[in-house]
Amino acid sequence: MKKIVFLWTFILLLMSCGTSKKVAKTSNKTHTKSEKIVANALKYKGVKYRFGGTTKKGMDCSGIVYVSFLEENVQLPRISRDMAKTGQKIPLKKAQKGDLLFFKTSKKGRGINHVGLIVSVKNNKIRFIHSTTSRGVIISQLSEKYWKNAFVKAMKIL
């Protein structure tokens, strides 16, 4: 009888170990579409600026956003002012990784002329990837005075 109890205890112990291993395997973080889009954009960090560019040879601000979404089969308009008409406007406090930020950086221009993709939101600090004429594809913080003053709106695409 003791042998049977021991055997059943041993079998149950083995089964419970096997189950926990399966849980560990399935608990690996699955990447959301937003995370994949951000990862796509980060591959272009450091690429120089090129007006109308959409390759590693050069990118403009809307080019990096356009390509990053397209790599996940999400079609967006090609230019920032048209992108700004896509999706749903959201309050900045609800902005998340993968959302878009739109800016008006020109005093002469008629409206939105710059876009960035949010790469992280931590402690109310929003970091976004974009392409600037002077530094190419970089990550900036929305709290920087220039970007804070130029900010127009945030949009959720997915």
C-alpha cells in the first residue's frame, strides 16, 4: 500500500512539474502589432534624413512611420498631414506605444508637417521616433521644449 501511495505521489509530482513547464513556455510575451511596428521603426535609428525617403539610404518623418506600419501590413497615407486624418484622436494622457504624434514645426506652413511614432510611455514621459532634417532618425522626448510647443495632436491607428 505504501508503494502505491508513493508511486501516485511521484506520478502527481511529475505531472505537476510537466504542467508548470508548459505554462512557462506559453507565458512567453507575445508581441502585439504595436510592439512590432515600433521594433520596425527602431531598425532605422541613425538613418540619415532624405526628403521623401523610405529606405535605409534615407528617410523623412512620414517615411519611417509609413514603412514601419507597412511592414506589418497596415497601409497609411504617405505624408504626415494625410496621416493625421487617419485613426482616432486621443488625449495625450491616453497615448501609448505605437500611437502617432503630430506636429506643426513651420510658422509659414498651414498645419501639420511632422509625425513621430511613440516608442515608450513611462512616468508620463513620452519618447517617440522620427526623422529630422539635421539629425536623421532619432528618438526624442515630447517634454523637450521644441516638441512640446510644436505638438498638435495624438492619434491611435490600431
